[in-house]
Amino acid sequence: MFNKKRSLSLSKRKQMKRDILLNEISRDGGRCDVLVIGGGATGLGIAVDAASRGYRVVLLEQSDFAKGTSSRSTKLVHGGVRYLAQGDLRLVTGALRERGLMRRNAPHLVRNMRFIIGNYRWWEQPFYTIGLTFYDLLAGSLGLGRSLPLLKSTVMREIPGLKQRGLRGGVVYHDGQFDDARMAVTLAQTAADHGAVCLNYVKVDGLTRDDKGLVNGVKATDQLTGRPYGLLARVVINATGVFIDDILRMDDPAAKPKVRPSQGVHLVVDSKFLGGNSALMIPKTRDGRVLFGVPWHGKVVLGTTDTPIDKPELEPRALEEEVAFILEQAGEYLDRQPSRQDVLSVFAGLRPLAAPTGPGRKKTKEISRNHKIYKSASGLLTITGGKWTTYREMAEEVIDEAIRSGRLERRKCVTRGLKLHGYTGNRDDSSWNYVYGSDAAKIEALVRENPGNGTLLHKDYPFHVAHVLWAIREEQAQTVEDVLARRLRMLVLDARAAIEMAPRVASILAGELGKDNDWEKQQLLDFNSQAKGYLLNGVV
Ligand SMILES: Cc1cc2nc3c(=O)[nH]c(=O)nc-3n(C[C@H](O)[C@H](O)[C@H](O)COP(=O)(O)OP(=O)(O)OC[C@H]3O[C@@H](n4cnc5c(N)ncnc54)[C@H](O)[C@@H]3O)c2cc1C
């Protein structure tokens, strides 16, 4: 273990500037207490936990923050009604507690949403009302509102697009909803506020060891410049989602696989398909899963599926049968069946499910969504499984584990009550700017300083030049994709409109980052080729 006095000298800061942070990690051998590999929900949650306990933290993400699974979720902050039906009370109770804490600590990003289950058979209303009342009871004082039976007329008022034929009534319950990629950026900013260095586009390509053979750091490469880095850490945590086995094999080439990736696909359609502000929950699809139709940033997100995948990809693609399944199942419940032409964007994500250790090969939908922590003989800690909703609890447990292993001195977790970056109690959903919380005022100031910054990027959407400047200057956006997929969410809201906005975004990026015309052209080629994968007919 190295001398703590020589550790990376990180002051508390309120910024995420990539070049300044890269300089910081190249000084003094890049020594830190906790080195986190992976900038998704899990890794960023760990960075927040460790930094807020006062440890010196570096987080390295090979691509952009939340490029992996963490920008491709159903966007629910939930206990998991489905897991209640499966009898997994421990998972549901823990997730309900985390749901409440997440809403309490980031009310600007997590909203309370009404979910409606339409009832078509006589027994469904009492059955779901009883089950969901139990769900409410498990949430205790952190509940979001009571589940109640609804008259048919109320169901139709809340979801005018629901099929009326045979509808007898319904049940409403409450869960949280959020913007996953925006939450990831918020976590990176929160970690930075507490002194952590969180860097995107730095890939870990090897582990280093001390003379006892224990992992004491990483070798990494800046993906934008090719510059190599060596960093020393008292504890290294592998939080790379579906890629954890790659890191585990860097530690031990014979390591057994610990993750079972399972793909889930979502289709985004116009809000007219639901027609209201409440979400639709279909409790049992043909394959025995639940299907959601959730209003999100003025559109509706339909999904999802559960398809086992052998080889993890950073940019997974929806399978034809997954798309057909969602369209068909949604069509059974909606007045107007969405067709392929109605799909504004299709996106796929891979659940990093913790591989079960028991006999037999379970279907992925049967694998528990609980998380697991693995301790390697070398001291490397690996964490997988879980949900976005449980990121805080996962982080607390893995840092506690590092303390138990003697690698960190004992310090108490403070994240239960830790307000996230941008916290504000005054959420105004009427404009996109609510996602920035208290930072929204700074974006509005950019427009006041220079009215040109108020120019819209697209006539149909509320994003303007100032949003792009903010993403580049304050949120480490490096590429057109970073801006349009994860800072402004356009790629998943409307892929065709995102392609139309791309030239303007590329030009702003080139100006801000000092890049030439060739770079700008290449950005456009890269983005358009990626965006085609989000269009069902693939034609740009
Ligand atoms: C379809 C779907 C729907 C879901 N819906 C919900 C939901 O509604 N609510 C909910 O609570 N949960 C949901 N989840 C679960 C949730 O999204 C995941 O549990 C969570 O996002 C996993 O985060 P992660 O950080 O472990 O993985 P990831 O987000 O994949 O992050 C891992 C990161 O590690 C990086 N990485 C990999 N290798 C390296 C390396 N060598 N060096 C540096 N970085 C590296 C990757 O680039 C990646 O960004 C859903 C999941 C899916 C797939």
C-alpha cells in the first residue's frame, strides 16, 4: 500500500473539465484511494459514495458516462411490481426504500408517476388492488401515494388511448420515473462536487500489482488522444456492467463468467398513443412479463423484452422479433395499434444480471435482479446485477466491503441524506430545463448573455445552442453522440430529428473544442451511421 500523504491532491471542486482532470491524474502517479472502472449507474454511484465519505476517488469510463446500459432503461425508479409477484420481498422492500431516497435526494430528476392497470376480467380489480396495497405498505413512510381501484370512466380519462372494449375499470399505483442518462451526469457532477475525478473516454486495459501480487492500480488509455496512463489505488472496483468478465480475466485469465447479459428493447412513439400523463402497465404479456407504456419528455416509451445475449456489446441492436413483440402486445391494449412507421426511435440495452450459481440454466427473466459483490484473491472488487433504483445501496455495500477488507480506513456512508447536484424543491416540468435543477438558471444566463445562444436546434424541439454549450463546458460532452444521445436525449426521443440537428451540434462542438473541418465531418459520419440503428427502416 502506498503512502497516503502522497495521494492525489484533489481539492473540493465544482467542475468536470476533462483536460484539467487529466492533468490531475497524471501528476504524482495518479494516486487515489478508490479507483472505479465503469461510468454507469453502479460506478458513478460508487464514486459519489466514496467521495462523499472523504476518500480520494478516480472513475474511468471507456466511452461516455451512461453509454452502456444506464442510458437504456425503462426510466423507472421502482420497487418492481413484477418481483413482488415473484415473491422476492427482500428485493422489493430494498428497492422501495431506495426509490424513496432517490426521490428525496434528487426531486428535480425523479417524479412521482401514476401507473394504471386496465381491468378486463372481474377478478383483476380486487386482485391488483390487494397486491398493490401490499406494495404500498412495503414502502412505509417513503411511499409515493396509495393504490386505488378506478372506475372505467376515470381510467379512460387518465389513458384515453386505452382500448375500451371489454374494459371494466382499473387500478392506479405510484412509482418513480426519471431520466437515466441525466441522472448519470448528475451523479458524476455530485461526485466531482465532493472532490472525485470522473473521466469519460479513458479505458482501463490492464491491472497492476504490488510485490505481494495484490492489485494496486490500473493501466488506462485516453481514447481521444491515445495517451497512456498508470494510476495507483488502494482499492480497485470493477463496475463495468456486462463487461465485468473482461476485467476479471485481466486479473485471472481462468476466471469463470459472472454475468448473464439479457437484452431489453424499447420503442418510442408519439404521446397520442396513450393520450394522457399517466403510465400504462400491462401486467402479463404473452411471454409472462410486464409491459410498460410510459410518458417521457413528451413521448411514450414502450417496453421491454428479455432476450439472453451471448456477447456483450456497447451498442446492442434490437432484434426484429423484439420489435414485433412490443408492437403486437401494445396493440392488444391500445385503441390505435402503433405500426413500424410510428416508431420514432428504437433502443436496446443489456441487463448485467449476476449469473446464478445453482444447478441448471435459468431463463433470464427468472434470474434475480439482486446485485452481487465478488472479492478476488488479488483484492479486486467486482459488483454486478441490481437496478438503477438500487445504485446507492450497491455503492454503500461495496465501499463497506473495501473497508472490511482493510484497504480503506473506516468512514461512515452519508449518501442516504445526500442531496444530488442541482437539487431543488421547485421542479417546473413545463420546460426541458427542469432536468438541470438549480443549474437551469445558469443555462438561462447563457442565453441572456448572448441571444444567439437561444437559437433552437430544431423547430419541433425545445433544445437550443445554450444547451449544447452547457453540455460541452460543464458536462464533459465530447462528441455529437454525447450531446444528442445522453445530454439532450434526442436520439432516443426522435432519431430522425436528432440526425437533422447533428450538423449544428457538430459545428458548435468543433468551435468549443478547437477541432477542424475533418473532425466535424467525421463526427457527422459517425453519428449518422449510429443513428440509423435507432430508426426502424434504417434509411436516413
Ligand atoms: C432494458 C432495460 C430496462 C431497465 N429498466 C430499469 C428501470 O426501469 N429501472 C431500474 O431501476 N433499472 C432498470 N434497468 C437496470 C439498470 O439499467 C441497470 O441495472 C444499470 O443501468 C446497470 O448499470 P451499470 O453501471 O452496472 O452498467 P453500465 O451502465 O453498462 O455501465 C458499465 C460501464 O462500464 C464501462 N466499461 C466497460 N469496460 C470498461 C473498461 N475496460 N474501462 C472503462 N470503462 C469500462 C462501459 O462503457 C459502461 O459505460 C434496466 C435495464 C435494462 C437493460
